[in-house]
Amino acid sequence: MEIVRAYFRSPAAIVGLFLLLVVIAMAASASWLFPRDPLALAGRPLVWPFTNPRFPLGTDNSGRDIAAQIFYGARISLLIGGVATVIAVLIGIVIGAVSGYYGGWVDNVLMRITEAFQTLPNFLLLLVLIAVFGSNINTVIIAIGIVSWPAPARLTRAEFLSLRNREFVQAGRTLGLKDLKLIFGEILPNALPPVIVYASVVMAVSILLESALAFLRLSDPNVASWGNLIGLGRDVLRVQWYVSAIPGIAILLTVLAVSLVGQGLNDALNPRLKGR
């Protein structure tokens, strides 16, 4: 396929895909490599990395295996990034599609709602939702999705505004197609490529938002997440800096991987670049 060939023409996109596959492999192999509960006590607290073969990445303040938490944390990060992105993109597509297709007062109302959500910073609105509904991991994921939909909505609206009067849409109206069929069957497939590319941005931001919540100890403490481990290491940052540094590197590489994959998709799906 031309899109696949275009994607693999970018060295950065290949690096991003490799890093993302490594994170996925970590998440998939966590139970096999570390069959015990990653939050269970495993040894003496604050063992430095590479000083004990049982704990290649050392232990945290409570004596829990950092390597196990990193591998299981990959699951949590991918779960949060993936599900929150799906929620945000689905909400954004529906609102943006309806707004861009109908225009007029419908567009005005929906865009005012979107602007109201964008008035407050994402993280501040997320803090409000967590304070009201609690910090269970499912609540955190849904809350991140809810605060992340305005940007996909505006992007979808812009695509619909440029496509709604094209010839293929006019032909569909002439044939008597219903609005829902025109919106989701005809226009949306042509509007999706930039939304799909932007989904990588939403996923990266979702992972960072959960990590920020966990650093502030506002995320679910009962899951082995990278953010929770960074927050735990804050208490010993001056002497045992590795407790925070190791999950910080994991977050950095994962966000970088998602961003590079998104850039590669942008290059592959952009019609101006396909002929290169």
C-alpha cells in the first residue's frame, strides 16, 4: 500500500513505531515476566538499580520492584491513552460533524459549548472532575477523555465545512440520502485522516495528564502506574533520584513514540507528500 510505503520512508516514524512496539511488548509480557502483584513488597527498600540481580531496576521506598511496576505501568499508560483518546475523538467527531454539516444556529450553539470547555485549562477541569467523581482509574480515564474532546471537535468541524458542499455530497442529496447517511457515510470518511493523525496528540497528552494527576497523588493509588511511581519518588528525590527518573524516562519515550507515529501518519496521509 502506498500509505504504508510513505510511512516507512520517514526514519523518525520508524523509530517511533519501534518504541511503541517495545512499550506494547512490555505491557503484553508483564504477567509472564513478573507473575507477582507489582505493588507487593519484594525486598529491601531503595535498592539501587543493577546492584541486585533480583531487582534490575531497583526497589522503591516501600521495597516494591520498580521493573515490575514499569512493565505493568505500560499497560496502564496504554489503557489510559487508548481509551481516553477513543472517548475524546468520538465525542469530538459527533459534535464537530453535526456542527460543520448543519451550520447556522446549530453550529453557533455547539461551538459556544466547545469554547466554554476550552475556557478552562484541561488540567484544571480534570482536577474538578476528579474532585467530584473520585480518583478510580475508570473515572480518571473517562475524565481525561471528557476534557480532551474540544480540539478534535474543532478539527472535524473545519473538515466538514470544507467538504459539505463538494460534488459527491450534492450528488448524495440529489439521490435522496438522509443527513445521517451523508454525515457518517459520505463526508466523515473523507474528513477522518487529519482527525486520526491528531488522535496521536490526544493520546500523548492523556498519558501526561494521568502522570500529572498521579504525581499530585490524585490518581488511583491501587494501580501500578508510572505517574504513581514518580510521585512516590518525590519524597526521596535528592538521594534516590532513580525512583522518579526511571518512570520519567518511560513516559518520555512513550510520548515521543506516539508523537513520532502521529507525525509519520501525517506524512503518509497528506496527499501533498504521497508523490514523493
